[in-house]
Amino acid sequence: MVGVRRFDEGEMVERAMERFWRHGWEATSMADLADATGVQRGSLYNAYGGKAPILLMALDAYAARWRMGVEVALAEREPQAAIAAFLEVHVARMADPANPPGCLATSVAMDAVDADPSIAERIDAQFTRTEEALERYFAEATVDGRLTSGRDPRALARFFVAVSRGMAVMHKAHGGDINIVREIASEALATLDKPEVRGI
Amino acid sequence: MVGVRRFDEGEMVERAMERFWRHGWEATSMADLADATGVQRGSLYNAYGGKAPILLMALDAYAARWRMGVEVALAEREPQAAIAAFLEVHVARMADPANPPGCLATSVAMDAVDADPSIAERIDAQFTRTEEALERYFAEATVDGRLTSGRDPRALARFFVAVSRGMAVMHKAHGGDINIVREIASEALATLDKPEVRGI
DNA sequence: GCTATTCTTGACGCTTCTGTCAAAATACCC
DNA sequence: GGGTATTTTGACAGAAGCGTCAAGAATAGC
């Protein structure tokens, strides 16, 4: 390791993430990334080879940013509370005016998945990871009776991931209105409502 | 009206819709549209002035294509059946291998809303239109007791629109897997499940 | 059949994006 | 301190996209 890198990769990825998040994959050129990150275009090509590897890093940084919140949420005993906390991670992200509207992963899933197989793989993997965490939670909750029986843990998990994506789309489609997002989260939660009287 | 248009506008819009649907707004150039529709680039500029007006027509054609199905769905008396039919409109669209994966409106909402104000307006209007149709349905169903009281019709409406968008994102993210979409629809429906024992 | 009108077609100039490269700069190791 | 490996930087050529335009073609009305 000699001739030494002048930019901070972590910071670069953070800025690139913000750029992709706000403008999407297709609407972000290498020149845009150079502008946003302060790193010269040539340096980015030299270090990473192109746009896709940078997006992959941005996606990982994005996922890492909320991972902790999701883990804490799923440490809750009551499904009602756990899912409320899970959805709140997403609501809070969209409610923060410092963040671009919508959701990076959702945006990428819709418009970059066809551009490069590595992107499709990463998106699929990230989605699956969250689904599996929720599935594990629901499976355990079903076993020890915290969750009404008769619900498929995997389907339930995918349902809540879908809801979180739906919230992001609605957020973007309605010009960043956070109230709509809250309404949706609240209704989604009702799926798990009143477990003591349901499905007996 | 003299020197007469040589292409069929309806057919052109249909092809343009398919192109936007499959590849998104940003990844579709005027040259791509010319290729896809068989209409020369110059003719498209002459007739419509640019890409955005063509997308607006495509969005309208897209919405019109499913409108009937939604209306029929919301003619069902039982909320359970109505929403099942509503979701089935979306499921069936994604299940049809002749269609591109995902959903045009969802894709546009995520990646074209910032490109042109007219697009943002149209998307917002289309989303709102569906939300209002559902809201009317839920409001009426609440009044005459088909729906358990205590649910906000508007929130419920937005929730189901969000679910339909979430299904589209999941469809695209998981490489067109229709089973996942079905699972999600089925779980969403459970929100309205067993109204006779819920929320009394 | 002539005219007026509009669409079609191919071409043009301009801008943006991409990917690469060679020269210059830098800092570590010996 | 010299050598070496690596990054930085600016520049380049080629491709693609955009928007416009002038000339040609076609048709309805007179």
C-alpha cells in the first residue's frame, strides 16, 4: 500500500448514497457522483471501475444505517410492539427532512435492477435478509403463542416488507407527505391487532 | 386538418407504455421510443414536443386499462370480497407473463416525479383517484355496517393502495416471482378478516 | 388540378456521458 | 534519499441524447 488514496471512502459512499437516494440510479451520472462526492471522475473509475460498484457500496451503507433499528424493534416481545417499532424505523426515516424522500432500496429496485446483474442480486439479497429476520421473529412468536396461530410467518414477513416499500412509494408519489405514511403504518399494524380475539 | 398523421396514436401510446413500463422513465430515450413505436423521432417531437407528454398519455392508457377491473371489484358488497377483487386486479396483471414486471405507475412515481412537474401532478392525481374510490367504498361500507367501525376509511384506502404498490416493488425486486405477490395480497386481506369478532 | 396545410424524414449542431490513458504527484519501503 | 507502487488529474475520442429545421411528401378542399 503506497501511493495513497486521498479521499475518505466512507464519506464518499455517504455522499454517493445521498445522490442516488435523491435522484435515482439512471439520473445519476459519474460526473454527478464526482460533483456530489468531491472525488474526481477519474479517481472513481480508477478505484471502483464504474457506477454499479459505487451503488452497491451505497446500498450496503444504506442497509447498515437501519439495521440496528430493525434489530432493536424485533427484540420486542409483543408482535404488536415489535412491528410498530419496525414500521417506525421507516416512518422516522421519511419524516426526517434531512433525508431525501422515499427509500433508496425501493428506488433502486424499481429502476436499476435491469441495469446490472450485481445490482439485482444485492437488492434481492437485502430484501430477503429483512424478510428472513421478520420471518424468524414471527415463527418464534407463533411457537410460544405470542402470535395467533394460522398465520404463515413467511407470508406475514413479506407482507410487512411490502408495506414498508409501499409507504416509500406513497411518500414519493404524494410529494413527501408524512401523514399518509403514518396512516398506512397504523393500518398495517391493525393486521396484528387484538390477537386475543382473532383466529381462535 | 389536411396533411394527415400517418401513425395510429393509440397504438403508438400502447407501445410507448410498454417501453416505459419495462425500462422506466430515465432509461427510455426518444430514440428508444421511436424504435419501440415505429414512429420517427422527428414525428414524435412534432406531434408531442418531447418525452413527458408521451409518458402522460402512457400513464393515462395504463390507468384506463385497470379502471374497469377496480370498478367491478368495488361493486362487491362484502369488503372482504371487494378488496380481494381489487388486489386481484394487480396480482393478475403481474402474473401475466405478457406484461413487464412491476407496475408502470409505481416505477414512474419513484423515478420520474422529479423530472417534470406535469408528471408529478399526474401521478399524484392517479394515486389520489384510486384512494378516493376506495375511501368512498369504505365510508359507505362503514355507514351500513358491512365494515367494522373504528377504522378510518381514508387511512384504510391509502393502506390498500400502498399494499398494491408494495406488491409491485416486491415483484420487481424478487425477479418477477408471482407467489410472493400472492402471499402479500393474501396477508393484506387478513386486515379485513373475521369482521364479526374484531373491534366490537 | 392547384393550393394550402400538415406530417414525415434525414440531417445538423450542441451537450452530456462514457471509458481510457499518459503524465504528474505522492508517500511508503528499503 | 532513491525506487516503486499507486493515486490524482486533465485530456481525449467516441457514443448517445437532445432539440431544431428545412426540404420533401401527402392529402383535403377548392
